[in-house]
Amino acid sequence: MRLEGKTAIVTGGASGFGAGIVRKFAAEGARVMVVDLNADGADGIAEEVGNGAFGYACNVANGGAVEDMAQKALSEMGHVDILVNNAGVTHLPKPMEEITDEEFDRVFLVNCKSVYLTARALVPHMKTRGGAILNVASTAGLSPRPNLSWYNASKGWMITATKSMAVELAPRQVRVNAICPVAGETPLLSSFMGEDTPEMRTKFLSTIPIGRFSTPEDMGNAACFLCSDEASMVTGVAMEVDGGRCI
């Protein structure tokens, strides 16, 4: 029960790594607001984990929607101890010059601007009591893959934002960290690979020394540590949870 009595917001919490984080947080005692574009999915995960969890539909790339989300969190839970910026999208693998304006804008709105928007909405509150912010980045921000250039760049942005947020907020006892998973069994896997075939999976796995994809459970475990009081001296790190991919 490392998060007993804590309250948390997890964006993109209805599936994949986000759902893994929600499940771990709830199991460790946190009350979780599950935020996702998929309202039914968010409600379903919240009902599954219990412990007062509730779903909330939100487009985290929209400033007004994020402000409404923050107000709902505060009115429902009273305060927010933990914010997990997990929502993310990618573009399909292709040469950098072939990515359209629409694809580029979508990646940076969801992966980058959302972090700014949730900070704008919730950091003033968190400064009054301390807390933890976790950004779900990617090995793509540390060891980029070809043909995912603008996705790679968005995750590099997130890692730099994490360090900048950490140094600014440390005096107010708000810790900010990131986790960097390698690709896993999530809805984005086929997008990263271009096509989900046994051959592509074998090729992808050959770059991961430990020999398997990241799992939602892996991310939940790492997130739980970084957001718990056990990590009270840890801030500004981009923890690789990648089976050795970045070595």
C-alpha cells in the first residue's frame, strides 16, 4: 500500500501502459481519476480497479477540456497528489518529409502540448502541498528509430520538459520524473512497426537485449516507485524501462 491515501490522475488510462499504471496505483491504495478520450474504456477500468476510481472523458490537447478535467479532479477528490501524463500518439513510420501537417500537429498536440496544459491547470494546486508528476516518454526520445522522426522528437521534448519542470518545482516539493518504455503490447505497437507481423515482431525484438516487449505491468511498477514516497529524493530522471534497448 505504497500509495495509500494518495489521489492520482492518469491520462490515457483506459488502455495499454496507462491502464497498467491505473491498476498498480489502485492496488497500492491510490484513488485514481482515469482520463481518456474513450469514455467507456475509462469507466470500465475505473470500475475494474475500484477504490473510488472514476473515469473522465477528456481531450488532453484542448486547454478548456483540461481545465475542466482539473476542476473535476479537485471537486471529486479534494486534492491531487500525483499526475501521470501518459496519453500519447504517433505517426506511421515513413520518411520525415512525407509526414503531413495534420500528422505532425496531432503528435505534438497530444505528446507535448498536453504536458503544458496539465501543468498550467494543476501545478498551482500542487505547489501548495507538494506531489509527483510523471511523464511517460519513450526510448524513442533517447535512441531514435528511423522513419519515426517527429514522434522521436516529441518524446525528446518530453524528456527535456521533465528535467526543466523538475528543477523549477523542486523548491515547492513537487517531483517530476519520466519513464522511457520500449514498445509494448499496446494499441500503438502496430503503428510503431508499420505492420504487425511475426517477421516485424522478430525484427523489433532483436533490438531489445532482454528479449521481450515492455508490458503495462512493467510501467505500473516503475511508475508506482517514482510516484511514491520511496522516491522522495528522485526528481528529473528519465528512467529507461526498456530491457536494455538504450544500452
